[in-house]
Amino acid sequence: MATAWDRLAALPAKCARDTFTAIVTTYTFSAGGTDTNVSAVFDNLPEALPLEIETAFSGSLPTLDVILADLSQAPKQGDTLVLNGTTYEVSDVQLDGLGNALLALVE
């Protein structure tokens, strides 16, 4: 649960989020917590995946950058959300120590 300090510290991140292309999605917790409509920045970064042989293939790494104060509890692996008609599962949570988290997603 976000404290008053967490909400105050999140204000600069919210300004940045609202300036860039944020999307609204329903964040569903795998256990406990209240499903939450959250505005966050979604990115589907291309990522080269090197192989031990001389060829490589590329894929993508979908991520969602969320402000922790916008969620009813901390995000964790196994949580789900729907973006642009695709259901994603959170595969990794990277906290930045400043009240935000970058969530790695898998379809």
C-alpha cells in the first residue's frame, strides 16, 4: 500500500508518464490485491538473441513501466494484464528504488 511519501515521490514519474504515450490497462494480481486500472508506458523493444552458432535471431521484449503507488500491492511474477487485445503475464519485476518498476512480460 502506498504511503503519503510514496505518492509524493511518484509525482515526477507521473508527469513523465503522462507526457509520453501511456496506455490504460487492468492489472490483475495472481494472488490477493484488488484488480487495478493503471496508466503505464508499454514498450515492445526489439532484442537480438545471440546463439552459440554464427547466426542469431531477433525477438521482442515487451515491458510495462509502472508507478508502484498506482497499484494496490507490489507487482510480482504471474500477475496478468491485457494490452492491445493481447494477454501478458509478468515474468520479471525490476524495481528502480524510486517508486517505479519495469515489468518484463510474456504472451
